[in-house]
Amino acid sequence: MQTRSHVVVPLDRPSNYKDSQSRLDRTAHDEALEKSSTLYVGNLSFYTTEEQIYELFSKCASPAEGGGVKRIIMGLDRNTRTPCGFCFVEFYTHDEALASLKYVSGTKLDERVVRCDLDLGYKEGRQFGRGKSGGQVRDEHRQDYDAGRGGWGAQAQRIAAEEERRREREEVYADAREGPDAVAGGGGDWKQSESMTGPQKRARPQDSDSESDDDRVSMRCPSPVHNLNGSLSSIHVSDHEHILVILPILKANRHVGNIKDMDVSP
């Protein structure tokens, strides 16, 4: 009968995760993990303290052999500098890190299942979250409510905040439109009335100074003088003011010489 022992995954085997900011290739990365004494610990509650973490991981330390927990670096929100659910635990030996990976990972701390993995080693700056909101990326896209990790995910919180601001604005506008000191509603009523009745255009008054001589003659004396197509034998002008207006036009059209009789009535 063929055995299938290869199906069982050792508990102290690190995951296939590779830090996106690491410049090592996969082979060099795996070789560095074989000597690492640093653990990455995730899925922590925001309220878990460094003392609690130290007490838990000290159970896998071996001080008699010169080992123990060297230091703990708490993961912090990049903006608020508050814990955001992960940490780094450094041991003195590689075996202690493997023991913690084997016996601590998957256990509960503060009623949460913690996850451990071997890490290449802590560097300054890695203690801060890489999400857009300052925390971890996993909390950026989380859609569920997790009281131990700040409630709703960062995107869900932003959407809820925007919705709340929108409701507040609508309430303010509603009060302004319906209250005793109501103000105009932004032109919506005016646009509606304009679309129903059509735009009302005011007639521009004609400037008398811009009138031409021809316009003035046509308004005052709509006589054959305005359409001079031939010679004139006589013309009747009602007053002297018309004479002063008509004569320049007659001269321009060369009709003065053809006029035989001009009657000017007082």
C-alpha cells in the first residue's frame, strides 16, 4: 500500500509569501528564511498589548540555551501611530522561531486566531501599515464588521462617511427651502418656468444717434423720394426741416437738376 505522508504539511514550514519590497529572488529569499529568527504575527486585535504578546511567545523560548524573546516591534497605523493588528517578534535563535511557528500559530490571543510566519528580518519603516488609510491593506478592502480591528473596513467607513455628509447637506438644504426664512432653491424653479414659457427677450431700444440719414427720411417722409428711380418733375415738402434732409439725398442721386417745381408748404 502506497503511503501518503507527503500530504501532511509540517507545522513549522513557512508560507510562500514574499515581501513585495524585497529585492531578493525566490531562491535567495528561501535561503534567508532558513536562518531567520524573526516572526511576523498577524490578525491581532488592535487592543492586544506588547506584554500579552511577550507572555505568549516566551512559552516557546529556551533561556537555558541562551535564547528568549529579543524584542517585539508593534505594527502601527502610519497616520495615527496606534496599533493596527500585526507585529514582529525577534528571537535569539532560529529554532525558537520555528517552535513558535509550530505551536503558537493558529492559537487564540484575545479571542482571535493569530497567524505566524517566518520573516526575513525587521527593517526600519516596516512597522507601519501599507494601506491607503494608514493601516494594513487587508483592512482597506474588508467589507465585514470586526470590532477587534476598528469596526468596518477603511473603504466601507469612507463610503459611510460620504453618505452621512450627503444626508446632512440634504437636510440643511431642505430646512433652507421649507423654513420661515426660506431661500431660493438654486434656480430649479426658474429653469422650469423658463422652459415652459420660453426665454423672455427684452426689445432693445433703438438709439437715435445711430440712425442713418436714410432711416430718418424713410420714417419722416415715406414718399417717392425714398425710391428715386427716375426724374421728378415736382415734389411737395411739408416743412423746411424736410428740405434740409431731402436735398442732400436728391443731390447724391442727381435729381436736383430734374426738379422743375418744388412746393414748400408752411
